[in-house]
Amino acid sequence: MSDGMGDYGLRQEDPPLYYQAHVFCCTNERPAGHPRGCCRGKGAERLRNYMKARAKELGLKDVRINTAGCLDRCELGPTMVIYPEGVWYSYSTPADIDEILQTHLMEGRRVERLLLQPDAVPDEMEARNRSA
């Protein structure tokens, strides 16, 4: 049954994936004081650069780490989305990046504590990050 949104999953007739995983890290910048904040102001560019370097060090040749413009979730950021699964993460430290690289990209599992749910709100994310 369709919800009107279509079925965007991978299909058998699709061409093979060019990358096994494609990571988009939001590095959007908004003006200072913007109510939604911005990922760049929370260290996203530095963390994306770290992730790209670590992926190379780990030999992840079939993984692409890219900068993205606004992913429209900056108030929860920094944020990233990993395809083809469409899994979203909120992260804040190099240790978070290492965990995503190891657990998600190398082992194929999810980093539950960093998962960004579709209905997440900033207060929940801040509380979760303080308790981690």
C-alpha cells in the first residue's frame, strides 16, 4: 500500500551502487544568532574533514564523505545522512565520528545513541548528548 510518497528503496533493476555508502555532512552556515543555528557554527566542517581523513586512513575506498549544504536539521546538528540507507546522525566529537565509521560503515550496524529520529526536537538531543 502506498502513502503517496512512492517507494524510493533500491530495486533489483537498478544499476549497481557506485559507492557502498555516501555520507553527506551538513556544513551549512546561517547568520549569527539565527534561531535554528547552523551546523558549521557547531564544528561541522572540522568534523567532516576529520571524517574524510579517517575514512582514508581506514582504507574505506568504497565510501564517499561529502560536504552538503543545508540538510534542514541544523538545530539538531551537526547532522549527517548516510545513503543508501538514509540513516541520520547527530554528532559532536571526533569520537562520535570514529564510532560512526567503525560501527555503521565498517560493521554495518547503527550507532543507536547518535541516531537522529524524524521527529527529534532540539531539547531531546541536548539532553541525550549531555547524558552520553
